[in-house]
Amino acid sequence: MASINNTDIIKSINYAKKNQLFEKLNNIYDTLPKGKCTGCGNCCMESVGINLIEFLNIYNYLQDKEELRKKSLERIMDYYFMEFMEKKSCPFKDENNMCLIYEVRPLNCRLFGHWKKEDYNKNLKDVTQKNQQYKSIMKGKYGFDISDEVVNYKIKYCEDFIPDKGYLSKSERLSFADNLMVLDSRLFTKGVIDIEFRDRGIVEYFIDSLLHQNISYNIKVRISKEHKIAKRTIGRLKRMLIK
């Protein structure tokens, strides 16, 4: 059983369409500032945090793109289950540094480059410290080391991106996130979907739609402790879960 039931996902997508939530989401995206990007792909190296409405929007986008959907899910599973061992790029980044879901990419991707440098570097320092703390916790609880490559990986501040109208303050960035939370609240308060409310990255949302959180996490821990079973185990999961 998955943490996010497929029936609930489809019901939520239908509700979003009927109540124009995807249109409202796109309207929010349209108000975001623009900028000039070199397309280097250096920023596309993590499972960015997303909102429920964004997950539903991406899920809906992939529904009639069978080849892309299966390819994306395979990459998502590789990213998730190998996450403690090696640093992989975002599953939706292709070999040419292009985004496979560019039309429906999440808010956090759209805002990258618009941060003020001091805000970005402070956040990066906090993330690295949390990663190091998490490594210690996992070592004490499960007896394995998260790869130093993973723990210390830094997506450096982009000096090449040029915003059209200046950089955004923290409050300005959060105001866009608040607008997305309003859309999420429509789904939760109406009881359209019943899932645990917690921060999820784009990878975690899709994994939770395939497997129960406890099961997927336990498999991830076992693979991280026994590297030799990784390829075989992930391959078997792909055959079972990707239809």
C-alpha cells in the first residue's frame, strides 16, 4: 500500500480541474519575476520541496506521457534509494541539462537565482549543518555512514543568473509559497485527499505514491547498509511498481 493512494490522487486532480486550481497555480507562476539563465543545470541537483498542488499538477502532466512517466519514475527510484550513497541530479534533468517537466516545474525551481546572495549562503550553511547532524543520527541509529559527497554537496550561489527586476527578499519569496499553501488548503479542508501533512520533496511525493513511507524508508536504509543488494533490489522494485 502507498502512503498516497492513487485513487485519492485522481480524485484530487479532478477536483483541481473542476475548481480551476491548476489555472490558479499557473496564474501564481505567471506573477513570478523573470530572469536570464545560462541553462548550465548546476542548480538541478536535489529533490526540491514542493506543495501538494504542484505534485498533482506534475502527476497530471505525466499521465498521458507514458514513456516520460516511466522514465521519470525509474530515475526517481534511483535517486531515492541511492540517496544516502551517491549524489544524483534531479530525476527530471536530462542528459542535455534540460528539464523534462519544464512547463510544470515547481515554485522552488522557478525562484532559484532570485535569492539575495546573503540569504542564499546563510540557507546553504544551515542545510549543510543539518546534513551533518543527520549523518550522525543515522550512524547512531542504523550503523552506516551517509556518503560525505552527499552530506557536503553544495549547490553554489549562481553568479550567472540575472534577474530582470532585482533580487527578492525572504518575505517576497515566502509570499509566493503562501499563495500555494492557500491552494493546498482547498484540498485538505474539503477532505478531497487524506494524507499526512509534512514537508516533502518532489521525489518523496512520487515515492509515497508508489510505496508506504515506512516500507520505502526501511528498504532505503537496508540498501544503504548492504550496497551489494542495491542494483538487484531497485530493479525488482521497478518491475513491481512501474506499470
